Amino acid sequence: MGTFSVTSKGQVTVPKAVRQKLGIRTGSQVRFSIVGDRVELARVDAHAPVSESGAAMLRRKRAAVPADFDVASLLRPRRDGR
């Protein structure tokens, strides 16, 4: 996996592959456990696992456009000349 440095604040970056495997995202709760001479990291909250492709990770602020929406209607000139 690699070797990582600890910052002056005691922070370490969790590698992307580990975050994806465990479903760890911004705001996720994690637990550290000392087992012998090593530390284990586990996700506490129940977020759905994140796909490797990143599909469906973005959230929209606006409502979805209806499936039957006619995009060409936006390109047609209006009667009022605009």
C-alpha cells in the first residue's frame, strides 16, 4: 500500500483505494482500534459503498429534467424576437 507521513496535527491521508473499499467519504465516522502493535481503521456509519467509476457521486441542487424535454425548443427563435 505504501508509507505515509503523519502531519504535526496527527493527520494521515487515507489512500483512495482504502476509502473506496470501505465506503469512506467526507463526513464519514471511523474508529481506530489498537490490536497488538498495529492500528486498525473501521468505518462506523453505514454509507453505501462508492463505486470505482464514481458514477452517481454528484448531487444536484435542481430537479431533474423530464425525459421528454425537447432540447431543440431552446434553439428555436421566439415570436417576440428574442
